Amino acid sequence: MRTRLRLFTGLLSALTISLISQPSYAVSSASGNYAAVHALYGDHIAFDIYRNGDLIGEQTVDFKKAEDGLAVNIDFHLKIKALYITFYKMTYTSKSLWKGDQLVALSTRTDRNGKITTVTADSEKGELVVKGPEGTASAPLGIYPTNHWNAGVIASKQIVNTINGHINDVQLVSKGVEQVQTERGSVAATHYKYEGEIKNDVWYDAQGRWLHMQFLGDDGSLIEFRCRKCYPASGGSAS
């Protein structure tokens, strides 16, 4: 049981990372503009979550037009069972508001086997003030949260950890272009490897579209976020 709980400590960490460093080719940011995001993704994207090839959950991201900006709602849930008994359950929700390229409001709720934590962030006097279970932190407006869909974070040096409210330093190294599977078949995407406090791998296509993520649990098991729906209903290049 302790080994399995350590695995999901790693899972929580992987949910709370973001990107830094320039890619090997140009990647356009979805930004906080509804029209740009809609052209890239449509109104909804979804990932299936696997552990060693077994489906354990899903994550969905919904994009909605808001007054002068973009509203993004994220839902994540997983269950781990043994002999038909659920021994680990986690849910995570995030609601954020973007204006231009700036995150101006955020609220998250994480439930891990009944233990609930929340994080909020709001724009105040030119800063983003973040409140989490361990206190309050602030960062300049323009900082990105750890939610992966927005490739604008590639040039960032700090991100908002949406699980604990910390302002984290991050580093990411491009490992080149590889093929990943999507609902449109095999697609070329840049592989980024996270180094430093977090160990994780994520893939974006040439347009900055999030397509895949994976990392190792503490017990060595492979956790994967596989794209189930990452493109708009029509249009949207799969180059």
C-alpha cells in the first residue's frame, strides 16, 4: 500500500508541472484568446490515463468564451482497484479565467481519498496573488499555471503549482520530434523532458497543441496521458 501511495505522490507532482525552454522549432501559443484556443482545440479536449497499459481515469479540459477573455475548466479523476476494491481515488478540478495572455483568476480543488485541498489565485495590483494550503505567494502577471494545455509556458521560468499554491522554478529540455498517437493517427510532436524537482515527459505538435504526457511512478510503473480528443471537430492541422 505504501508503494502505491508513493506512486500517486508522483502522479500529483506530474499534474503540477509546466514548461520552460524554447522548442527546436516554432510552437505557437494558444494564449488566453478564445478564438485562438477554439481554432487549436475546439471547445473540449480529453485524455485517457493509463497505468502500465491499464485504463485508470481521464482528464478533460473545456474552453468557453468569457467576457473579454477565456474560461478554462478542467476535470480529472482516477480510481485504482485491486480485486474489485477501490483502494485509491483522486479527483481534481480547476477553473481559470484568462484575459489576453494572462491568467487573472484561478481556483482548484483536489480530493485524495477524502483529503481535500484548495488553491485560489487572483489578480491584484499587477500581481497574481496565490493562496494555498501552506500560505500565500505572489508572482508577476503573465505566469502560467501547471495545466499543460497552453504552450505559452514553454518560455517560462516559474509556474503556479495548482495543487499546493507554490511558485515553482522549472526546467525542460527538448528531446526532438517524435511520433505520438492521436485520434487522427500518428502525429509528429516535440518531446520535452522535465529535469530538476519533477521528472516527466510531454509532447506538443508544431502548433503548440498538447498531445501526450507520461512519467514513471515511484514503483516504476508507467503513467500515460493518451490523447482521446485533442483536435477541433473540423480543421486544425495534424502536421
